[in-house]
Amino acid sequence: MNKLFSLVILLLVVTGGLVSFRPQPTKEEGKIKWLTIEEAFALNQKTPRKMVVDVYTDWCGWCKVMDRKTFSNPAVADYINRNYYAVKLDAEQKADIVLGKDKFVYVGQGGRGYHQLAAALLRNQLSYPTVVFLDEKFQVIQPVAGFMEAPVFHQVITFFGGDHYKKEPFEQFKTSTYAQKYATK
């Protein structure tokens, strides 16, 4: 009986030791690596890559839901981190933004205003949340307004990230290409 008890204890100690050496996920795994627009612009000068820009405001409730439900989804975060520079842009920030030779400033309007860069990216349609997709040359591909659940957003980011927008309409992409190439992953 004593040998059996000792054997069980030894087995538990060895198993516990092996489990403790398993690689633990870092806090960064499954999270989008957000950059400022200036950081993404600088990185893009050296290594061109598409950008996804989350244009938000502090008071926007759906922006917070998008952060909590969509951007925190591991499949979304993984795809964005591998294929895009991810940018968060407060549409009402007061700090100037300088990108190359261009300077963008805050424009006050009564109690609330907007940032010129946000207006430019949103084509003067200030609606939040809006995710703007930029190509490798920093040109707007498309702004996409409104809250999106993670599965729908994954379709959108793969549509632009894989250059499928150049070859087929989104509805066709969802039913054929996405279903074949991405949905099973």
C-alpha cells in the first residue's frame, strides 16, 4: 500500500512538472497589434503592406462592442496581424498627424469636432465605427461602416487582404472563394 501511494505521488509530481513546462500563451496572442497611423506609415515605407484602420470615437458604443466582440476574435486577430498593419484612429483626436509631407489637424465645431485625417479616410462620411482598408501605396480601397460580428468581419478582411476585391464581387467571394479557401480554417 505504501509503495502504491508513493508511486501515485511520484506520478502526480512528474505530471505536474511536465505540465508546468508547456509553453503558455502570451497576452499578445489572439490580440491585434495596434499601431498609430504614423507608426504604420513609417513601417509601410520600409515594408509595404495593406492597412486596416479602425476609425472610432470615445463616445461610440458600437465601437466598444466591435473592440470587445470582433477585434478580440482570435481568427480575426491572427489574419490581421499576418496580413495588415492595424491602426486605431480616434476621429476626434486633437493631436496633429504628419504623414510624409502632409499634415492633418483637428477641426473644432462647437462642442465637438473631427480630425481631418478621419474625414479624408471616411470620404467626409463621418460614421462610427468605420473600418478603412488601405492598399500598400496608402490609397483607400474602401471604408466599411458599421458594427460587424467576427464571422462577417473575417470575410471582409480576407476579401481585401487576399486581393479578391480585384477579381470578384463580395457576394460571389462569400459563397465561393471564402467558403472554399477560408471557412474551414
